[in-house]
Amino acid sequence: MKKRILTLIVSALAAVSVVGCGSKISNDNITITQYKKLEIPEIDKWEVTPEQIDQIIQAQLYATAKREPITDRPAQNGDIVNIDFTGAIDGVEFEGGKAQGSELELGSGSFIGATKDHKGFEEQVVGHKTGEEFDITVQFPEVYPNNPDMQNKVAVFHIKLNEIIKQTIPELTDEWVTENIDDAKTVKEYKKSIEKEQEKELRIREEKDLRAAVLEAFTDKITVKKFPKAEVDQQKKEITDYYTSMAEAYNMEFEDFLTQFMNMTKEDYDKEVKNAAEFAVKRKLGVELLAKEKKLVSDKRYKEKLKELVKSTGFEDENALMEGIGKDKVKYAITEEIVADYLGESCIQIEKKPPVEK
């Protein structure tokens, strides 16, 4: 199945005159045929599980683990080792196969695993002592998305073991909580604060899912009279720039990237990009038209959303946000969210039907 082309926020379109008529709203470019009581698939409701809370706690415990250098024995599973390594295939070093001061937890499965003919990277480090230099032979997996050129190849790594570290994970106690957690003093309070924070994040996730669903349903209710060609072309360029940068990151030709990672030809891609660009522009035209006709974006509401956007994106302040993203794109992002909230107030969620057993 082809991956759906991602769409990016486009520059603000020129203002247009608006003509409203009954339940429809129209201008020179589009007609919105429906915006009230849009039907969308039921939004999934998420609940915090004990397993999620335990995972967060374990991560915090690991972050405060005590580290003790080991000098009187060889490395063993569970140890952290600091190593320098250089990999080569047929005597030739390869890109990405060299590092200094790299830390690895033995037994974690982070590095190349065992195959039928060769032991794994980590298990060949086990048994060596601090200061030793040695060679190991490993085989890359048959499927290796990080670097398809390396798939199934045999490599020799020269390794220097700089340090062995024993990591001691603390127990979860009231004392540990008091020393390491700002908003809790007991284990019970700590777990409650995690649950509360996770609940907040899940509600935000549900809000985002709802906004995405109503915007898609809304866009399907827009009839286009004519597309602004310049805006569609700009959107196509932004999409292509994004995927071109991804191909460059993998050091691949663009068409090879499309074939291997997106399972499509250049012809397929061009068609998908055209559809994605037109869909994005159609939605933007509809969002801005509805916002203007219904006077949805008041100064007060805009400022509230702007503060939320600064916080959620991690920018220092509003000026930094505008400089980093662009004033027009910030304005549209806020307008789109306000419109999505408006559409969501009257939308109808249709219960999902269970899959039919074959």
C-alpha cells in the first residue's frame, strides 16, 4: 500500500470576497456545502494503564542509576561498556562503522545480533577486560533499513574496551521519590502525578484526533470551482522539498528513495503529490472562508491560541515562533485549530463497526 503523502502548512492565500447563502458558503474559488453536523468515525478513547506508569518509573530509575567502574573482572551482560570501534568489509572501512567513546549496555540487543554463522556484537564483547583490543566478526541482518547496502554482509570490527561500568538501579521508595521528584514525596503521590500527567496527554491526543477527523470530513464537503495555481505549485514544492531532504539524509537518489521507502514510481509520486497539494489547498481555502464568514478568530481567541502554540512548540516567545515558522503559517495554524474546534462542537461521531470475520 502506498504511503499517503504528508502535507505541509502553506502560505496564506489572498483574501477573497464572501457570499453566504443558507447552509452553504461560497466565494470565487470554492463552495462549502456543509460544515454543521459533519459525520466522522468515532474517536478512540485512551486510558492510562499500570504498564505505562511502570515504564515511566523505570525510565526515571534508570536515569538516576549509580555507575561504578569495574577493573577486577571481564565484562558481562548487564554491564555498560565504553568502547572505540572501527568496522570494515573486505578490509575496507565503511561509513557509519566507526565511533569513539560509545557506550553500550551488554545484553540490550542494541547492536548487531547473532546470525546462523556469526555471534552477535555484544556477546563477543562479553568476557573482555578494560584496556583490551580485539577483533570480532558479525553479519548484518538480511533486512537492514538503516543501510540497505549493508544487508547480509559480513564485517570485522576492531574494538578497544575503554571502561566497564556496573550500573545499579535504585529501588522505588519514598526516600528516592523525595530526593528525585519535584512534585511528590511518596511513591503513592508519584504514581498519582504520573497518572494525572498521562491523562492530560491522552486528552490532548484525543483532541488532535478529533480535529484531524473533522477537518478531513469538512474538506470533503468543499467543492472547488478553480484552484489558485500558484498556491498548488507552492504546496507541491514544499512536499517535494521535504521528501528530497529525506532522500539526501539516506544518501540516496530521489527515485531510488521512492521505490525502496515509499513503494512508488516517480509517476505514482507525481500523481500523489498533485492530489495531496490540491487537498491541502482546498482545506486551507475552506478553513479561511469559514473563519471569515463566521467571525471565528477574535483577537482574544487568537492570543490565547498563540500562547498555547508557543508553549507546545518549545519556542522562547512569540517573536521566536514567528521567526522560526513564519507569520503567515502561524496565523493559519491557529485559524485552522479554531475552525476545527468549531466544527467539532456539532460533529456526529459514528460508532465503528467491528471487522467482519472471514
